[in-house]
Amino acid sequence: MVIYNPKDWWRLILSFQKSDTFRMMLPGILGMALFTGAVVYTELNIFHLNYKNTTSIHALVGFVLSMLLVFRTNTAYDRWWEGRKAWGSFVNNSRNLAIKLSVMLDDHLVKQRLKILIQNYVMASKEHLRHGVKSELLKDTDLYKVHDVMGSAHVPNRIAQLLMFEVQALHKNGKISGEQLLFLNNELQSFTDNIGICERIKKTPIPFSYSIFLKKIIFIYIASMPFGFAMEFGYWSMFIVSILFYIFGSIELVAEEIEDPFGSDDNDLPTDQISETICRNLDEIMD
């Protein structure tokens, strides 16, 4: 995720990041400008056409299309924000669990084991939502080695199982009471709830028919503009059509990028930084 100052207008306007929609759409913008220029030249210099423009029709269709894009963007942002809330819950609940365990337990070795398991769960969850868990990001404990969990189809679930096993063992050995066990259960359960929320967001994209329909409407709307604008604006239509294509296309591109917010793109959630923050917090609390 790109960290920026939202009040620095000129720097934002003049910057061109890798994920900037202008850079991504530049070939299409140039192609649409050339297409518009060809239509204008053909109508004015070859066929010498003279008909009433259709800008009023495009204005009406543009309003309807804008409403569809607003709905599309809001839906995508809701998914992005729900993912951020899930990772905020990871932060809060890992801290709460670490604080409770650090107060309840006297055995430093057990504390370290539980701390590493929690850290491993967060790191595994982050990578699980991307392209699979990387073993080099996980740590060995005194009882559990990284290769013990890497063979699992769902590594976060396996680590959560080990966490629950350790807490149950503490209860059986009399190191924590039944009331304390219940006291810890909410945080332990929240880890699985949070990864479930993230998996639901990642594995449930916007319905295919809606996405295809919206893209077709944008293409037809923009591609028909040169025929309606040529008589009134002449070669200025190249600039007008290119700007409108950039606006409508960029909204759809931004929505596509943020509807899956768990990757490593500039507009995705800062899960790397969040995971590192959790690990530092746990080191401070439980060491």
C-alpha cells in the first residue's frame, strides 16, 4: 500500500505511480483518440456529412452509467473496508490474547511458544490470502517445527489447532483455571472468524454477468461518442472522448483492484506492515 499525504494536491496530481490508472490506460486512451480522429476526418472530409449531433442522448446515458459505476465503486470499497476491519481485529485480539497470557502464565518457555504460534498464525494468514504460505516467514518453537505445519492444506487452521491444543494443555495441567480458559476463548475463536471473513471476500468476486455488462456498456458508450460529437466539436472530439474514456475506465479499474485487497499492489491493504506491527507488539508484551 502506498503511504501518502492526502493534502498534498499538486504532488498527487503530478505523480505517476505503477498503479496509476492513467499509465495503465494510456494505450487505450491513445487508441481511442486515434479512432475519434479517424471518424471525424471521415465524416467531415470524405462523406461531408451534416446531421444533428447526439450529445443530449450521450448525456442521458452517461448519467445512468455514472450511477452504475457509483454502485460498483461503493461495493468494491465495502469489500476493501471489511477486509481492513478484519485485520484490525487481528491486531486487537492478538494484543488482548498476549496480554492475558503474559499475566496468567509464569513459565517463560510456554509464553515464548505461544507467542511464536500467534505470530506464525498472523504471518501464515497474510500469505494464505496471497499465493500460499512461505515457510521462511514462520518460526520454529521448542515443540513445533515449521515443517510440521507446512504440509497442511490450510496452514492457518493447523496453527490455530496447535494454539488451542496448548491452551487446553495448560488447563489440564492446572496452570490456568476453567474461568481463565473461557476468558481466552473469544480471542482464539476470533482468529478463525477473521480468516474466514477474508476468505469470503477473496473468493466471492462481483458477479460475472454484472462485470461483463458494465464493461460492455462503457465500451459502447465511449465508442459511439465520436459519431455524435464530430459535427459539433470537430477534432476537439479527440480530447473530449479521451478524457471521458479515462474517467469511466479508471473508475472500473480502481474498483477491480480494491475488491481483492489482500495482495501486494499499491492499493491493497498494508497487511505486511500490520503483520510486522503485531509481531513487534507480541515481542514487547510477552518477552
